[in-house]
Amino acid sequence: MAELRFSALKELFSREPVEVSVPGEPVSTYFSENVFDKAKMERYLSREAYRAVMTAIDEGTPINRQIADQVATGMQAWAMEHGVTHSTHWFHPLTDATAEKHDSFVGRGEMGSIIEIFSGEVLVQQEPDASSFPSGGIRNTFEARGYTAWDVSSPAFIVGNTLCIPTVFVSYTGEALDYKTPLLRSLAVLDKAAVEVCHLFDKDVKKVIATLGWEQEYFLIDEALYYARPDLMLADRTLMGHPSSKDQQLSDHYFGSIPDRVKAFMKEFEFEAYKLGIPVKTRHNEVAPNQFECAPVFEEANLAVDHNQLIMDVMRRVARKHKFRVLFHEKPFAEVNGSGKHSNWSMMTDTGVNLLSPGKNPKTNMQFLTFLVNVIKAVNDNQELLRASVTNENNSYRLGGHEAPPSIISVFLGSYLSGILDSIASKVKDKKMTPQEKTEIKLGIGKIPGIFLDNTDRNRTSPFAFTGNRFEFRAVGSSANCSSAVIVLNAAVAHQLKAFADEVNAMADRGTKRDEAIFQVLKKCIIDSKRIRFEGDGYSAEWHKEAIRRGLSAESSVPRTLKAYSTPASCETLVGTGVFTERELESRVGVELEKFTKKLQIESRVLGDLAINHIVPTAVNYMTSLVDNVRGLREIFDDNDFLRLAGARKELIVSISDHISMIKKLVSEMIDQRRKANVMVDIYKKASAYESQVKPYLQEIRTHIDKLELVVDNELWPLPKYRELLFTR
């Protein structure tokens, strides 16, 4: 293994940036060229088919078989002009990856001839084998049938020679087996609830969409070093490795000059992204060495999620061409920053108004504050559920340290905006308000645009921060499908907006003026949700105690956190709004618990193998050389000189021997605990056993291995070290 390590380093040092050729024209000339977007639909579809598709996108109306055939014919003609030979339904199963099954356009013609054909039936619905995808008990392995159905709101695209059609994925009995189905449902219920509240201020609003702008963080590792680290290959993170003497202490990597090899990689994946219609805007070095970030312009949430899943795949493919491997794991390296997928979320009307952006007068600012307060109230009422939506085994290593937000959900507004809410809560009277009192409040609200942006700072320790015209959900993990968090956020806000509109309308029906009813309900929401607002240091021990005092969840256990999906309040939010059925919601918990268990199982197996088959033999070899050295000293020195010269070596031999003994003992105990957990039938009990009985061994074993790394001869150490993984490019 040591030979593999040094061979990898030698190979790395000979690397040169890959030459990347991109068109000299502006990005706008080739942007979306591999996407069957509206412009191409207009060109390749009949007027009837084009209008039907646009109506389906805007209003959710179904597309009949005749129109589907026309769309399929036009889509195939466009695709074949680009050399496409196959098609696939592209979907998001509950694996945090995408799935696809390719079928060629080849079909039977007359007299046994071969023709290219792509029908509306194939476009609209297919039947992949669903037996091996996670389902959380919705179907058994022998029940293989599942259906994918065309998501007309997300355009088809070309990758290589394959036409990819975004789809939902459901079981034979109609339950969702993917992320997209509940995401689309959540967007629909949010649209309906938000439009109703908008009508309190603007009757012209007919549609509200959720917008999403993700920030994708990742690490880049040379592929030679990657292949020399079995833990990275199999567990996506390093299970051992002593911290480098220098890592991110000086913050000299953050926003620094991008290395040439990395810049070439970025240039190529951005070019591929642009052709796929992904509006990548930003690229930069992140805080940790060899950590980077890319981010697009915000988009409609469903499309943004598709684009995030797609760009992760593009980055993986392009990285291989540049002899890199992309690490999307939330915490691939200990003691340096982990990677997140900050999700910037807002709502936009069909009249072009960002509902979370301050307006230009008291009326529009009243609308802004109404939506702002309702989002805060939704987060307050669903803080445990939102925490569960970003909880998994990977993210459990990231949250709460090294600039990642803590696991306690809180909302950061900034002192100025927080003061405005407190002012409303104190000035709005419980009794009927005079015109002068209402005017005073409205005039205060009208001051927001002039000074707002200068009074809203960023709080890197806040998991849910308002950043001027959107909320940034910073707790989302880098490897996750961000649908999970967006689904819960959409549903929670929709549920709260409906409750708000119902209460305002009920007061108006009882004779209260509508503006006064809005003030009264806002006041109640502000008071009821004040506990979730926090402007301070989310890492401090004082906040942890204060959060518990406020009644916020500080739960750190992954299985216990995931149980938040099953509470009556969560069911009201997710099932009551129609985003999930009870069976689907129950299955999601089962899927997440199973993934948590299996990932810990893999990590413990990989660590046990590396510890016993790689680290221990290396340490024994080095210890043997020390023993031989001590014997040699005994042969040539008298007792006094021998004791003086060999004392430190003998202590080192004892130390190495102790570490070896502890590693073997702990690995054996870990295997025993894993065996006990594996026979448990109840998935929650099994996950809890893995967390409490198996997971602690990962750190204990690692500690002894990392101690050995510091003393074993560098020439013998089998695995690339942190200084090599993080500082070689």
C-alpha cells in the first residue's frame, strides 16, 4: 500500500491542466442548446401541440394521447438532429442520485424492417423495474412494477446520445417512490395558499412559484490519491487521517486564486452546464484546502432541483476527464470545513414581485412583512420537521462545527428587521385601532426600502437566515437532493399561509376592517414565533441552553430526529396539505433510517478492514524494525549507554504495541456490536443500535490509527495523508 501511495503522488506531480476548448462566442449563443425548451418547442411542434404543452405547464392540465404523439415526434426530430439514438425517463429515486434506463429509438417497421420511432406513449409513461429502489415498505422486492410519468414542467435534455425526459416515479398502487412527486405537490399547495394571501393586497396575482438558488460546495481530489484511499472510494469520506499541521487556519484558500487544473475543470463543466440550460453564475475557492463552490442564478424550484442533480452528475463525469474525483460528502475530512448546499428560497408572483423583497411603499411593504412573518411562523411551528428534512448520516458529521450551522433550527433576521417586527407586536392594539395608529405603523413599515440592505448582516452560524430578499437554508447537506428540505419548507409555509388567510377572512367576516385584521393576525404570529428568532452566535454553549429553555429541539440523534416526520403536527403539515399520504410519509422515515444504518454499516466494515489488513501490519513492521534496532544497540553498547540510548525507542515500541492491541480489541468489539444490531427486525431499533453501539467505535479506532500515523515511518505509511490529499492539486 505504501508503494501505491508514493506511486499516486508521483503520478499527481506529473499532471498538467487539461486543454479545454469552448466556443469564443458569448454564452447566450449556445446556452440551452441541448434542451428542448420553449423556443425549440415552438419550432418543432404544431401550434396546437405547443399551446397544449404551455397550458399544461402553466395550469397543470393533462396532455391527451394525440398531443403526446405530436410532442414525441417533434422531440425525436430535434434529438436525432443532435445525433441522439436513445431515450430515457430520468427520475430521482430515494437514493440521493438520479436513475435512468436507456431505450433506443429502434422499432419494427413493415416487412421486418427497422425504423426509428418514439411514440407519445413512451414519452408520457414507462414501466421500469422498481424492485431494487428504496421504498420504505411500500412494496416488496417481488413486487417489481413501478411507473415513471413525464414531468412536462421540466424540459427534456440531451446527454451524450441520449434524450433524457424528467419524470416522476410512483409505485404500482400510485404512491410516490421519488423526490419529485411530493415536490410538485408541495409547489402546487404553496401556489394556492400564497395566491390567496396575495389577494389581500393584489387581486391581479394568479400564480405564485417558489424559487430556489442552490450553492453547491464540494472537494476535488486527484484520482490517483482517491484510488489509494479505499475509505474515500467506498465510504465517500476519510475514516482515518491525522490533521495536517497546516489546514485552513490562515484562511488563505478562501476566495484565493483558483489552481490551473481546477480552473480547467470548472471551465469545462460550466460549458456543459450552459448547454444544458443550467445558469451557473459563481465559482470560487471555499475555506478548506481543495474545497470549492459553484452557484447558479435562482430558478423555479422544480427546475432548480433538476439542475442541481444534473450538474452533480456533469461534475462527476467532467472530473474524470481531468483526473479528479469530486467529493460531495458533507464531511470528507475531519477538522476542516464540511460542505453544504445552501438553499436560497423565496416566492415570486406571476406579476414579477418577489414576495420576500421589501417594496417601495407601505402597501407593498405590508405584503412583504406578511409573507416574511408567515415564513418565520412556519419555521417556528415546524422546526423539528425542518431539522429532520436535512438530517442524515453524512450531515450528522457536519452540522455544528467548522462554520456549518448548528443542528438547532433558528431564524436570523438582523437587528433592524427584527426590531420592526417587535415594534409591530407592541404597537398593534388588541382593541380596534384608530386611523392615526394604523397610519403610524404603515409609515414605519414604509421606511424599510431606504435603509434595509445596510441593516441586514449575514450570520454564518444561523441555519435559516434572511439575506435581503430570500431565506438561506444553510443546513442542507452537499450530497443531498435538496427536494427533501424544499418539500418540507413549501408545505410548512403553505399550511401557515392558509391558516393566516382563514383567520384574516374570519375576522373580516365578523366586521373587522381587513387591514386591521391583517395587523392583528400578524401581531399574534410575531409573538407566537419570537422564540425561533436568534441574532447571536449559534455555536455558543449559552445558545444551546437558551434554545432548550425556549422549547426548541436540540436533538442530536439522527434516528430520534427523523421521528419528527411521524408526529401529529408533522402529519398535519405534510399529510393535511396533500403533499404526502400517511403511507408515503411513513415510508420516508423507513427509507432514511435504512440509509443511515447501511452507511454506518459500510463505514464500520471499511474501517475494520483497513485497520486490520493495512494499518496494523504496517505498524507491526515498523515496530519490528524498532525491536531489531534495540537489539543492535544492546549488542554494541554497555548497560549504561544502552539504557540511555534505547529508552525512547523502547517507550515507542510499547506505545505502538498498545495502539495495535487497542485497534484489534476495538475492531473485534465493533464487529460484535454490528452483528447484534444486524439481527434486529425493527428498523428504528436497528438504526438506534448502530448509532449508539457501533458509531462510537469509528472515532475510537480512528484515534489510535491517527496516533500511529504520527510515529510510524512516513516511508511505510500505506494511505495518502491529509497534507497530500488537501494540498496537492
